[in-house]
Amino acid sequence: MTLTRRLFAALAATTLLAAPALATELQAVRDAGTIRVGMLVDFPPFGIQDASGTPDGYDADVAKALAEHLGVEAQIVPVTGPNRIPYLLSGQVDVLVASLGITAERAERVDFSIPYAGIAIGVYGGTDVAVAGPEDLDGKSIAVARASTQDTGVTEVAPEGTEIRRFDDDATAVQALMSGQVQTIGLSNVVFSQISGVAGDRFDKKFDLSSQVQGIAVAPDSDALLEEINAFVTAAREDGRLDTIHEKWLGEPLPDFVKTDQ
Amino acid sequence: MYRFNFQPVFDNLDMLAHGAWLTVQLSSLAMAIGLVVSVLGAVAKTSGIKPLRWIVDAYVEVIRNTPFLIQIFFIFFGLPALGISMSHNTAALVALVVNVGAYGTEIIRAGIESIPQGQIEAGRALALSPVQIFRHVVLKPALRNIYPSLTSQFIYLMLTSSVVSVISATDLAAAGADLNARTFASFEIYLVLTVLYFLLALGFSTLFATLRRVFFDYPAGR
Amino acid sequence: MIREFSSADVLFILMAIRWTLILSLIAFAGGAVGGMALALARTSQARALRWISIAFIQVFQGTPLLMQLFLVYFGLAVLGLPIDPLLAAAVALTLHASAFLGEIWRGAIQAVPQGQSEAATALALSYGDRMRHVVLPQAMRTATAPTVGFLVQLIKGTSLASIIGFTELTRAGQIVNNATFQPFLVFGTVAVFYFILCWPLSLLARRMEARMRLAVTR
């Protein structure tokens, strides 16, 4: 078929143009005087937009502290869950402080710093839904945000008969839970603590999936920059700066499982 | 320079093929049920029973003047507040049927109104029953007259169905989104998805052309 | 974090209408230019031009707007341009509108009796003058109603920009819903706003169409 042949010709052409993903040089950031930080703005309390539309939250404060450490200005670029890695790899941001959970899969595409934050992920559901462990999910529906850490976690442990429903983001998955469209949800403790405020005691935790540490991500081969970021995270963990920011946004100091993780 | 990588797409062609099959099923079903809804709507609109006409008018206007995305959000997330709860794939089907039904109603109504009164009278003169008159003298020629608009509306429906993954319904676009989430080969995946949708549209239009020859291939007789 | 659906939320949604309108206007203006070019190419004597415009229209009418949005969105990165939802949505909707307007206007141009164009040629009018003074003014009469009708489709189409993260009317509704968990109320409100935007245009299109049909039968 000529179509296939043409397609392969096009493929061959694009392979010739192939070049590695864009690395970020530390010196280039210093020269520019600004660091472009990709951040989620729809992931409270890590990333939010304040009333005037400015990005704020735990990640924003960490980004500012990082910029200060580097002696540059932080220019925050809002990204979304699905597009944050493409943003980084196409060189449109220098780093991601975007609540990006450290996973082996992602580590193949980007380089992570040591953890600067962490969340615990679990399965939650209606109090009338009897689920004590992964095996009880059989025959039940569970909502997750597509491509999120909870998606991976749930997909891993859920038995064959589980109906995993993937939504674009946590917020929509929570909508599905709240409107009774799914029985359970894979969610972080952080987001759950926010919905339990309005939902009262309608939902409770069924079981833990994992605790997830988050790293600052840079494009591959940005070694000097990564080293400087690691120096920053180590210092900020030790001198209590991260504790202060965590206290401000999550009401408690940085959890131990984050602090001890290297 | 961007590095193209079609490998993830080729490695997962079966996943996309399955998604395409789901899209074919979902949209064919929506077209079939949508056709019934459209005929009923058109009959109600041309019936002369005023309250019935008002209801259908309101339905048609509301659907035609709001985006499908809002309609599907409303059906999936909003209706449970009224105790009407559907599974994701059912909600997707219902949203598509409700949507295409409104456009189809208008199209078929125009077709019915295009039938000359004399033709109906001729049917009466031949002592056909009202049902026979409706089926053979009104509906069939009406459908024939508006066949091109109706079928292009159906193809548009198939294209619109790419939105249903927002409520986690499973179709071609959802398969693509899942693949994108795993491999991040975004541009490549959406390029292939677009090509697949284009092929589906071609397939449906070929099918409709064939159906037209089967059902409506007789002299126009005007 | 979760609060009641308040008047402030309605205001927030209301304010987002301006982005729906801006996006619609950009796409309509861009689509008018692109559509005119396509319609002229489609009705021209040059076979290559006709083919290009046929292919363009086929592709953009035969693929989902959502896929077009995603392709442009991620395609910006391929071209080394910044990923910007507004830019991506504006470009994708402009291409989309070009295809549809091109097809509508092609029909209108071809509906002008051939004799008109031939008479103008006999009067030694150039292609530009023939189009400007003879064909297009007549084609415009047939084209206006479906063009207004398409504007409704375009406004509704901008709602898909929410999926690539552009905050217009639909996305504003989602944001409010995520904070209030009142989907029935929130999406109902958003639907009412769309209806208020689109319905008058639909009525206008229908009135123009009826008037035209009357003019033709007379």
C-alpha cells in the first residue's frame, strides 16, 4: 500500500531530524536571570491560582525559594498534569516543581531531584462500600485521574474484575465519586482531606496504596542544574524552610517519609 | 528540534484498533437510536398538537444552542442530583442520542414538509391507511430528500463522540489518551488518532452511499 | 476548600464569557479570510488549487475538532513554539472555521448562475472585478444565513478549548464545580449562558433563511 510506504518514508525522514530532548544549562539560567518553572495550578494546596490569577501554593513557594537559592527570578508557567513532561522536554520550562511523583517510568524521561514533598495515596470510598483490601475491588468501580500515580497504583493492585474509570484530572474523578457515579476512588490524602470537609462522613479510607514522594524534575543531561537543585533541597530540608512552607499550606511539617528519602 | 517517536503508537496499534471499534459501536448505536428519536420528534413537531410541539421545540432549541461538552457533563455529573444515574458508557450514548436527535428532528421535519400535500391526498385516494401513508408516502420520500443532510449529521456525530472520554467513557480518543499518559508521544499519538477518525468518517460515508443505493435507488418521479 | 455556589461564582463564569467571545471572534475573522481563500481556490480554473482546497476541507470536516485542537496544541511544541492554550485554540478553530466557511461559500459562489460570470467576462472584466462586483455580492445573499448558523457551531466549538486547559466559559464552569460540587447548578448555569449567546444567532439565521426562500419563490 502506498499509504504505508509513504508513512514509513515520513518516519525515516523524521528519524534523521532526531535530536535529544532539550537539556537546560545552569549557566544559561543564571545568564537569563530567570528560571522558568512549570507548576500545576489546579492541584491544591500544592498548586493553586489565587484570586488575582497568580499561581500560588506549596509548589509556588518552593519554586520561589529555589530561585532565591540560584540567585535568579522565578517565572512560573502553569502546566497541566498530562502536559507537564512535554513542556519540560520541549524546553519551554527549565524545571518542573509540579507535584511530580517520582516513578521509574517517569525517571526514564526526566531527571528527578531528591524529594521535596510527598503525599500518601490510598483508596477511598463510601462508608457503605465494603472494601478492606485490593481484592475487594473486584466487581466495583474506582475512579482515578488518568496517568496519575494513583492510576498506576490502582492498576497494579486491582483484580481482574475491577472497573477502573480514568478521568482527565483528580477534580473530575472526585466529581464522579461525589455524584455517585463510582463507588471508590484512588486519591491522595491531601485531596481527600479537602473533600471530606464538605462530604462529612460519607466517605472513608479503605486501604493505603503507597506513599509517593515528589521531586523537582529537569530535562535529561541538565546535570549542573540538577546538582544545584539537590543542594537546595538538602539545605531547605535541614534548615526548616520546607517545614515552614509545608506548615503554611498543609498544616503540618514536611512528613518524615519525605525527609528520610534520598 | 523535536524528536519524533512513533514506536509507542506502532507497539500499541491493537489498543487503538480496539478503541476505534468501540467508537464504531458507540456511534452506530447512537445513529440508530438517534434516527428513531428524530422521526418521533419530527412527527411531534408536524403533528399540530400544540403542547407536544412546544416541548419538542424547546428540546431542539436547547440542544442546538448549547455545546455537547456541557450536555454530557450535565447528564453524567448533574443528573444524579435528580436521582438519574447512568454508567459512563450509557451516559455517553444517551448524550449522543439526545444531541443528534435534536438536529435529526429538524432535518426530518424539513423533509416531511417538503412532501407535496397532493402526494398525501393521492395516498388517501388509493385508500391507504394513515400508517401506510406515513410510512410509504411521507417518511420514505422525506428521508430520501434529506438523506445527504441526515447522513452528514451522523458523521458529524461520530466525530463529536471523540469528546466522551471526558466522562471516562471508553472509545478511540480514550484509548489515545491512555496511551499518551503512558508514553508522552503526544503529537504522534494524536496524529495517528486524527488519521483513524478520518478513515472512520470515510468508512461511514461509503457505508451511507451504499445504503442509499439499496434503499432509495428508484426514479425520483417528480 | 469546598464552598457554596455563590453569586461570586456566577460572576466568575460570566466573566469567562469574554474569552469564549474573543476566541470565537478570532476564529471567525481568521476563518473568514481562510474560508474566502478556500472558496475562491475551490471554484478557480487551476486544478491544483481546487485539489488543495478540496483536500483541506475534507480533512478538517472529516476529523474531530477535538483532535485538531490536540494536534495543534502538541504540534506547537514540534515546531519549537511555546505551548499556549489560547494560541493553539485560536489556530485550530481558525483552520476549522476556514474549512466550514470555505465549503459554505463555495456553494454560494457556485449557486450564482454561470451566465452572470460569462456576461462579466464578455464585458472584459478581470477575474478580480468579476468576483468583486458580480459574483460575490450575489453569493453573499445566499451565504449569509448559513454563515450565521455556522457562527453558532463555532461558539459551541470553543467549549472544547477547555480540554486543552484554556479558561473560557466551559472551563470556568468546571473550575467552579470543582470547588462547589454542584454540577447540576453549575453546568445548568453554563448551559444557560451558552444558550443566551447562541439562540439569538440561531433565530437570526433562520429568519434570514426564511426571507431568502421567500425572495427566491417570489
